[in-house]
Amino acid sequence: MLMAKKSQVSPALAAVGFAGLLVVLLPVIALLSRVPWSNLAAQLTSESSINAIRVSIISSVLAALIAVVLGVPLAWYLARGPEVITKWLRPIVISPLVMPPTVAGLALLTLMGRNGLLGNFIYEQTGWAMPFTMAAVVLAGAFVGMPFLVLVVEAVFRQIPIELEEAAQTLGANPSRVFWRISFPLARGGVISGLVLAWARALGEFGATLTFAGSLPGVTRTLPMEVYVAMEVDPASAYSISAMLILIAVIVVFLLRSNLIQAFNGK
């Protein structure tokens, strides 16, 4: 079996590309050089770190599940819905990817705050307000994480031959049955990749969560917030937690690299 030959890379372009790699790599190396590796376990098992880990795991998992429940049908509609509508909806759906985090948090606060568009009604009826609660952390994570899932899953849905769905409909299957029996099983790998990406994004969220949920120890203080607070009082702990978050990010991207390339290349 003949292997496809790769085109030659210009040495000048390779050098520029390597410089680009250093822009990403050197800050990570610099941070890792400050990690107290001999005392890493103690730093990660301190009371404040354990509380932040607990809040982060619970909130990010719930946010990822919400992203799947709401994002998969949304991705399906964007992939198969009328283009006259989806071309306007798609930019709105993915806008949190480029929205400043503090603006995202302010938007959530304006919606669900005690005087917010929906939050005011909820507070008047129940006396409960979402900001500065675990629910606020979850919603912030879902808000910033779901666009990643939608992008990946929509790309996978678009790769499914529409003829398969049309054939099933001709045999009497309604659209819901076609989705659950044909389209969703074929897109399962993409859904899993999107779920992991949404979880990782929710795990690393800082700005929107801080603006909307605050930084209450054991309640809303996540790992990124713990890093921010620890930089003032315990830099060693900040470097240790940062190293753990970097490791998680690298593992996630490494495990999903093939699925993501296939999803966006249509292979």
C-alpha cells in the first residue's frame, strides 16, 4: 500500500510556525517550572483545594449534561432546519465563544438576577435568587460550554447522508423516530466529543462565573477562582492547581484530536 507523499514545507514558514508554537508552549513551560512538584499532593488535598475541586466537578458535570440535553437537538435543527432560519440562529448560538466572559456573566445576571428579566419573577414567586449559588455556576458553565458541543455535533450531523433519513421516512418512520434510530446513533461519537469539550470548557470557566456566581468558598468557588485567590496568599497552591488544569486540558485535546479532525473535515 502506497503512502501519500506530503508536500515540502518551506524552511522560512517552518521557522515562523515554530515561533508560533513557542508563543503557546513557553508560558506553559514557565508556569510548570514554578510548580512545587515535591509538595504537589499536599497542595491539591488542602481543604480549600478539595472544596474547589468538589464545586468544579459537580457544576461542570451538570453543565455538560445540560449542554447535551439542549445542545444536541439544537445542533440537529441547525444541521437539518431551513437555511433561511438557521443562517441567523447559528451566529447567535456560537456567540459565547467570542463573547468577553465578564459580558457573558453580566448577561446571565441581567436575565436571572433578583431584578433580572426572569429572575425577578422567580424571586417574587419563590423568594429564591440564582446568583451566588451553585445553580449559577452550572448555568454559567452551560452557557459557555454548549456552543462547543453544538459546533461539533452539527458538523457530525451534516456528514450523515440525508438519503438514509429520507429512506426511513419513506418507509413510514416519523422525524423523531428517524432521529433516534438513525441520526443520533450515527452521531454518537461526535456527541461524546462535544460532551467532553463542553465539560472541559465549563471546568475552566472563570469570568462569567465570577460575575454571575461570585467566589464563595465551598459554594461557588471553582478551581480557576481558587487559582486567582491563591495567587495572593499561597502562590504554590495556585501553581499546583494550574498544573492540574493544564494536564486536564492536554488530555482532553489529545483524546479527542482524531474525532475533532474527522468532524470538521467531514471524514
